[in-house]
Amino acid sequence: MFSFKIYLIFLFASLAISIGLQMILPFPYGLAAALGIFIVFPLLLRRRAMSRMGSYGESGRGGGGFFGTNSGTSKVRYVCLVCNNKHKGGSCPRCGSKMQRADF
């Protein structure tokens, strides 16, 4: 996904920035900023790696996943085992049989 070297660079950069913010800001604000940085930097790194793989679309919704890309439409059609008719689901509209197989 991404190299270990880049991950260490991001880790030490976030550590340096959070220590610098804790030295500049008063106690509760510096701690909150440091925690925020430790949460935001890995998210940015992950988003950058996923965008390189092409998983994020233009709207930010994931395209790839466990089952591959999904355009939102159902592409599964069924074939009746009795009369060999292709249909979208349920029982066969031609013969009424419920014996069917999936055709991708």
C-alpha cells in the first residue's frame, strides 16, 4: 500500500508538530491539538494511498472493495433452468418455475 519509510516520516512529522503545539498552546488546548493531529495524519495518509489505488471516486464514495467496483445498478440476471429464459429475479415470467441460476 505505502512504504514503511513514508509512514515513519509522517509519524515523526506528526510527533514534532504535536510537541511544538504543546509547547506553544496552554495545557488543554495543546493536548487536544496533539490528539487531533495524531488522528488526522493517519487519515490523510490512508486517503492518499487509497486515491493512488483509484478507490475513491469523484464524490468521495468508495468504488473498490471486497467485491470489486459497484456502479449501483444490479447486473445479476437469472436464467430459468426449465425453459432457459433470462429474467431479473423471482419466478420465471414465461413458465413460472422457481428453479434458476445466476448469470453475471
